[in-house]
Amino acid sequence: MFKIILFPTDFSDVSFKALDTLKTMQDDGVEKVILLHVVDLRLFFHMDDYAGVQKIQDQMQEHRTTLAKNDLEEMAGRLRGLGFAVIPKVVFGVPVREILNAEKEDGVELIVLGSHGRSNLAEIFLGSVAEKVMRKCSRPILMIKR
């Protein structure tokens, strides 16, 4: 039914639960999984207020990118072992915006998304990434509850 799936992840517990669900979908015709992690650039904006921190900011972004790539490769290895074609992607930006961009650019047919990420408290006050993606995306979503 769905051949190309977008799987945005923040490496939270719910993301790994969603990954387990994804593993069961191969029999349903899923061929390719796009693993997406967004490094939220808003985490680094406050650093611009301090003089001389650009080098530190760059090092932090590089470190977060390296960690994310390693974690994505671990997830990708699990899925490849099951026979899926996997494309791991690490991008910088605002998570909702980047997920919606990937939905359009990568021709995905389904988004598999955890209902809650790492920042449960922020989601209560600001609205979750999952909720915003669900309201704004054009493709079907499989939301995995925690």
C-alpha cells in the first residue's frame, strides 16, 4: 500500500517504539524508509547574543550532527537488516518545517511519527511537533502512542 515512508525521529523512547512498528510493515509493501532527524537551530539562537561564541556554536552543531548521524546509522542498520532500503538524513532547521519539506521533496506516501518527543513539558505549553505535523501535512500519518 505505502512504498515510501518518512520516519522523523528525535531518538526518544516513542521513536524507538515507532521503529518497532515500522519493522512490521515490510509485509504491507513498504520498500523504502527515509529516516529524518532535525537538529533544531533554535537551540543555538541564544548564543548569538554573546561575542566570540561562533566557534563554540559551530562545534556544538558539528557534535550534534555527528551524534545524530551515528544514531541514524544504527537505526538504518536495523532496518536494512530486515530488507528495507533506507536513506538517513540529518538536516538543520525547525523540526515541523523540515518534516513538511521532506514530505514534499522526497515523495513519501506515509509519515510514521511518535506522538511525543523528548520535551514533554514544552509540548504541553507550546504544542507538539507531532500535532503540528498532523495538522499541516498532506500525506497520511501513522501516529505511535507512547
